[in-house]
Amino acid sequence: MNAKAIRRIALAAAASLLAEPAFAHHVMGGRMPATFGDGLLSGLGHPVIGLDHFAAVVAVGCLAAAHRAGVILAIGFVLAMIAGVAAHLQGATVPGGEILVALSVIGLGGILLTQRQLSAAAALGLFAVVGLLHGYALGESIYGAEQTPLAAYLIGLAVIQGAIALGALRVARLLTQADTVRLRLVGAGIAGIGFAVLMQQVVPAV
């Protein structure tokens, strides 16, 4: 895939976000999961149909790839994300949460784009904050669910986010060995998705 094709994909992804609400993602079509299967499908589907969340997880995997402890860093993000969901379910509130999520995606993409080197400690701290924010946002769709679908949702969410992050980590390491320009283009696309989500949140309020 050449650079021109990657740019087109990034632009298409950003445009799709502008066409529909960024935080209305729900596998169940807006219906609260009522069974274990519903909860599992919702958890598995959320980071995929929510392009902003998907972009963040991919960025985390790519950034973690620069460290020997990359797998541990990626898992740390997933655990922080689950903690964010739990915080939402316990009634915690994050003012401007949607905007903060968008800014986090822009920030992650910007770091990839500029190839800024982060220490393992700095990466872990960043992933913890981003994970908490995205987990909080993802917790909105499961708020008020019964324990069984809720547990299934958390299982599905952890499994799919871990798989995406570790998959991105592997691909990023292969890209780094071959050509770092492609990894920078991935960062540009992720930042573009974050910007599209941010505009979606800000423009209606103007």
C-alpha cells in the first residue's frame, strides 16, 4: 500500500466520523445488552465500530512497539480502560469527556507522526490516562446493565482491545524495520480521526 492510498483511507475514515455521532456507537443498535451474549458482542464490537476508540488502541500498540516491555505497556492500557469503565459505572463524571477523548486521539497520532521517543514510564503514564478516558466513554453504553451482560461486556472489551493493541504492536515493529515513513502516515491518519471527532464535538456548540 503506497502513501497516497494510506492518505485516502485516513481521509475517508475522518469523513465517516463527521457523518454520524462519534459517541453513539453501539453494536446492539442503542438497546441495552440484556444477556451474556449481548454483552459479549457489545464489548467485542465497541472498539471496532467506534473508529475513534479503534484509532486510539492502534496508536497505543504502535507506540508500545518501541519498547522491550511493549506487551506489558499494551496490557496496562487495557487494564486502565477497564478501570475507566468501572469508574463510570460507579457514577464518576468527567466534564468534557468526549472532547478529552478526541484530544487524546490527536495527541497519540501526533506522537506517532513526529516519532517522538517516550520512556517506558512516560508511555505507561500516557496509556493509563488515555485508557481511563476511553474506558469512561465506553462505559456510557453499558451503564445500568445487569451484572451478567456487564461482566460479558468487560470480557469482550478487554479481549478485543488487547488483540488490536498487540496486533498493532507487531505490525508497527515490522514497519519500523522496513520503512518508518509508513508508521508516520499511520500517525497522521490517527491524528486526522481525532481532529474529525473534535470538530464534531465543538462545531455544534458554536
